[in-house]
Amino acid sequence: MAVGGASKFVGERSVGDRAVRWDASGTAATELGNLGTDSSGRTTARAWAVSDDGTAVGYAYKYVGRINMGNCAVLWGAGGG
């Protein structure tokens, strides 16, 4: 299992970098959750480490009312939430 980030596009429009976890085969990526988006749907999140049970840690920009409140540490459970 591995974690990191990937740029996400909707059509040809970038909506930011998303935290991602790849399964043990390395072929199936799962987008992990985020902490909201700006008014255009953009956000940034990255996963930095993963445990044997699939729990991942990293950071995400936090948005409240579409306003960026800064970076926050994030823990994603094995289910991605």
C-alpha cells in the first residue's frame, strides 16, 4: 500500500491536488477525503504516510464558507474518511 497525491481534473479544468491511497497491487487508486473546496471547487490535500492497517496521515487545506482557513493535519481511516 502507498499514499501520496495526484492532480485531479474535471474535463480539462484542474480542481487541485488530492490525497490518494493505492492498493497493494499499485493499480487501483482511491481518492481520500478533503476539508472542503473554494468557490471554484479547488482544494489541496496530500497523504504522507500509511500504516499496515491502511490508516493514512497528511494535510489538507481547510475551507469554511469557501474561504481557505489554512493547512490542517489529517488522519484518514482505512475506509478513506
